[in-house]
Amino acid sequence: MNNKTQILNRINQLRDAIAYSRNELKIMNIGEGIYCNCEIAAWFRVLDEENLEPHYTISEATNEKVKQITEIINTTGWKRPKIYAI
């Protein structure tokens, strides 16, 4: 797996965690969801500018919640709902 694939996987993991927490079990609070979105933005900057590291990453405590949610998603087969623009 190349670096770009790893970055895109991390972005999807964070997006899934935000969506699962918002729609299913409120594991993360609103602020933690915002922090996840900040890391997502930082990873997109890495992809755009080909930097090696993002300028922002979530705290270890929030990352543990993301890992917990990822385990639930993998166990249950939950899928992030599609969002359609009007």
C-alpha cells in the first residue's frame, strides 16, 4: 500500500468515525468531530502539497475513540450513509 492509499484510508476512517458517532452511538462529542475534520483537512493539504506529515493530528484520546468506532464498524459492517447535494 502506498502513502497516498494510506492517507486516503485514514481520511475515510476519520469520516466514518464522525458519521458513526453522529448517526449511531454518540461516542465522540462535537468538538472531537471538529478535531477529526481538522486532521482530514491537514491530510488533504499533504496530498495537495506532497508534504510528508500533516500539520495537525487528533489527540491520542480522540484517536482511541476513532479506533473503537472503527472496530465497531468492522464488526457490524456498518456503512457511512451517502450525502446527496440538492
